[in-house]
Amino acid sequence: MMLRSLWQKLVAPIDGPLMAFTGLLLLVALIAMGSASPERMTAQLINLAVALAIMRIVAQIPPQRLMHLALPIYVLGVLLLVAVALFGDISKGARRWLNLGFMRVQPSELMKIAMPLMLAWYFQKHESLLRMREYAFAALLLLVPVALIARQPDLGTAILVLAAGFYVIFLAGLPWKVIFGLAAAAGAAAPLAWGLLHDYQRQRILTLLDPEKDPLGKGFHIIQSTIAIGSGGILGKGWGQGTQAQLEFIPERHTDFIFAVYSEEFGLLGNLVLLLLYSLLVGRGLQIALNAATPFTRLLAGAVTLIFFTYAFVNMGMVSGILPVVGVPLPFISYGGTALVTLCLGIGILMSIHKNRMLLQK
């Protein structure tokens, strides 16, 4: 009886399909990492253990508690971003880290979850009367942290935080005419925005258009990654047999460009399997969002799920040469602890929402 009770406590918050799809992606990650950077396997296993433990803890937190934490977490995140701007450590020309003495933190990662939490809470509070004023204030809540992150500069994280917030605003019912109007305004402002970009950001866009212009410099990443993807063919060269990866032609092959390593070794067939797993994960997340009982849980689940899609789309797009390189990892696959913890935290939130859907409906 005691063992049964313990088993129920351990398993009850776990959504079977969601855990299965996540687990398969993590298995693919370990396979890819074993080829791309075997010396980092131990560290990644530690990262994975920490991320799964956090996922398990978050899955037990009721959505009502998450809603109460939304505003404090958002305020803390913005204050930490301001602290980074004032006192943050500079590394490779960017000020992204805050040294707390006993550890270094990257507050921008917190905003990937804090942003949809905050906006879902905001729209829950104003669900009875949504006017353009409410949408405008929500946009302001979104743009403040995005501007602070972009200023570091960290364009990749800024895009992800912007996407996370926009998904909540869109799912809350932002009219299509406003969306088309904003898109038109963004297109018209593009020439002005070009002047606001940092030199390296402009160079990345120019490299995307013509990587052969600087094949041994700025265009090297894209050229080598596309060669790796193309050389994989239909079935791939086999695990550990990819020449571009094993001969170290692919830069950052264990982080942002691990998709190129995977594509070369497992080919088109392996890529289709990976796309299927991401599609199943996103589909399950959207199903949880549709079955959620409150506006807060629906908006939060929808935004978190679409963030997984954005991670995958942006990373695969930049590695295959259809998007500029912006430093976005391949979700659940790339090496790194911070991004993995953030992603598993999102999975934990989805599990919490799924577990408590019936309780909230009563």
C-alpha cells in the first residue's frame, strides 16, 4: 500500500504522451552528443538530471500557484535584466551574465518562461473586457524585457522572448487587422531598423544572402553546415561517420549547429524522425492547451508549446541557411544546461496544467 502511494505520487503529475515524446527527443540528444562531443557527455547527463528534476517539481505545482507567482517572477526578471545592463559581466563583446558571487546567472533565460506567465496572468485578470488599451499595455509589458535583452546584445534570446509574449497576445484574441497592420508597419520600418542593428548582426544577414562572399570568415558556419546536411543524403553516413563533424569543419557542432552533425550522420530519414517527434510534442502541447479550464492555463500552455516550435524552426532554419545565425539552440538536443532547464520547466508547466484540468473545471 505504501509503495503504491509512493508510485502514485511520483507518476501522477506525469503526462504519458508528453513524457514519451520528450524522452525520445532526449534520447536523440544523447546519441547526437555522443558523436558531436563525447567528452561533454558526462556534463550533459548532469544537466539532464537537473532539468528532469526541475520538470518533476514544476509538474506538481498547481496552476493557481503559478498564476500567483507570475507577477513576482516577471518583476524579478526585469530587475535582474536592469542589473545586467548596469553591472553585468562582459564576455565576447556582450553583457549577458550577472555575477552573484557564488554563481553566474543569465536572467534573459528566465524571461522565456516569465513572459508568457505574466501575460497569461494579465489577460486572465482582464478577460471580461479586452480592448485595444489592454492589448497595448500587454505589448508594453513585452517590449520592456525584449529591449533590455536586445541591448545586451542577445538577438536570439530576444526573438524567443518576443515570440513567447506575442503568442499569448495572439491567443488572447488580438484582431487580425491589427496583426496585418503591425506587419506592414514593421516592413516599412525595416530600412530604419537596419541602422539600429549592430555590425555583427548586419553581417549575419548579408552572410545569409551570400555566404560565398566570405567563405573562410563570416560565411564559414553556413557553408559547412549546408555541406554536412546535403552530404547526409537519404540514409546518412552513420553514427560517428560524418566527415564534416569528425574532422571539425562544423563550428559549435555540439551546441547551435548540432543539427548539421545529426543530419550528416542520419540523413533525410533521421531528419523526418526528428520532425515527427517535434510535431508530436507540439501537437500534445496544443491538445493540453485546448483542454485547459481557464484563460490563464490555455494561454500559458499554448504559448509554451509554440515556443518549442519556434526554437526548432529558428535553429533548423539558421543551420540550413534559410535564416540568419542568431544563436538559438536546437530544443532538447543542443548541449547546455540553461536552455535544457528552461525547456523542461516548460514541459513541467504543461504537465501541471494537464494534471489539474479536471480539478479546475469543478
